[in-house]
Amino acid sequence: MGSIQRPNAVNQSTYSKSQLNTIRIYKDRASYDYTAVHSVFASTFVSHVAFITSDEDGTPTPMNLPMTAVLGYYDPEDPIPDDDGTEAQYCRQQEDFNRPMDVYLHGNAAMMLRRAVTHNGAVKVCLTSTKVDGVVLHFTPNGHSLNYRSAVIHGTAEMVTSQQEKEYAMHMLTNHMIRRRWSSVSKVSPQAMKSVQIVKVVVRSASAKIRAKNMGIAKPAELGTRDDVYTGVIPLYEVLGEPIDSGYFPERPVQPHLEHWIAERNQTQKDYAVSAAQLSEEDVEQIRRSRNPEIGKS
């Protein structure tokens, strides 16, 4: 099977809207921006891929599997150096999300998708990834919500057959887990690399949906009758803990790049969740006016 070609982009920064990817509910939360969509996948360790396969009776059956997924732009003319390069080179090659990209999948669950690809040829898939950034507390049960970043990608899956692209995908997948980890550990043996199975998804369309605000404006009827109800947002973010050694060489210290990455990621996750929960100036003014109707009257 020949390699599936990445479709031409409508412009240099967004996915074109189609019936498949258009957000229809809470349209103000929608984004088709490359960076918005891709950064959601970049910030999550596990994504889910859905596709149609056949059960033991040959009946079409939907599957939805958790996998490690990373976005990449493979260019054999611009290989990633084994030492990950300078910081500028690293950002350009591995963290530039403002461009069309493919998705690389790896994990034991990928074997089931590989069988579907081998049996059916190109397989249409749908990938999803979500970060929850806060719990939104309202006066009434139906007003509760979440702050979140979610993204959906529709694409076509194929197996990666090129040894060079396999190594590129493994490089990206490793650094997706821990920044610059590829260049901080021993190399993968050529024999082990031969057995690696990588699925590539050529992206056809995508969109993101993001809620990043406080509770918002409540209607007078929603304030309720109780005088002890707390409202607002509880920020929610992942925290990487202190490393626990494997037992093989307990005398070895934690590598500096790990300490830096843990601290930086923890701070970034917290800063975003707390920032997303802040009241906007517009909300502050509207709440002030709603609680004091006399404000603004002549």
C-alpha cells in the first residue's frame, strides 16, 4: 500500500471547517487553529483512538483504545539529531505545532489497529484527547461544569514501514513522555527497532473545544435561596511526584534534565489551571452591577 498523502492545508494556521469537524454546541469554545488542536495532544500522556473492526463473527464492531500518541512532521531531509540539538532546533523540529502534522501511535493496543490496517488497507480513525483544568461550582446542580481542553482528530491510519521514519516516531514518542529523554538514555538496539510497530495517522480534519473561565454570569433565578453555597472554580492540574528509583542503581542521582522537566511541567500545569479560573474584567463588572442595580442609574 502506498503512503497516504497529507491533504493540502487551506491556509497556514487552521484546519478547514467541514461537516465532520464543525463544533455545533458552544460554538464560542471552538477552535480550528493548528496550535490549539495540536497542543492538547501534546499536553496529554494518553489519547484514545476509535475505529471499526470485526468481531469473531465478522460483524463490524466499534473499538476505542487508549494509546500513546504524538504529533510529528517527518522530513527525511531534516533529521532530528541523536542529541536533540540546540534548544532552538528542538523547538523547531519537535514543538512547532503551527503546521499540518501526522499522528504517530505506539503501544500494545496498536497491534489490534495494525491487524485492521493489514486486513482492510487504509483505516479511518478518530482520535481524542482531553485535559481537565478545573471543576466549576455553580449555585444549582445543572450549572456545574468543567474547565477543559479537548481535541478531536479524524484521519486515516497506515503502518510505518520506513526504518528511518520508525526511528523518528520513536524519538518523538519518547520525548513526548519526557522532554529530551531520547538523548539522555542508552540507544535502542537495531534489533529491537526492527520489532517496533508504529501506526501513522494522516490527519484529514480536526477541531478543539476549550472552556477556560470562571462560573460566568448567573441569572437571578439561578442564585437560589440558600446563603451558604460556595461558587467558583477549583483548579485541577497534574502533579509529577518525587522519582522513586528502580532498585538497580539506587546510588545514582536523578538526572538534572528530569528534575528541571518535573518542576517546569508542574508549574506550567498549575499556572494554566489557575489562570483559566480567573474572573474576567467584564464578568466582575456584570456581577457588580447585578448585585447593585442602582449602579449606573442617573
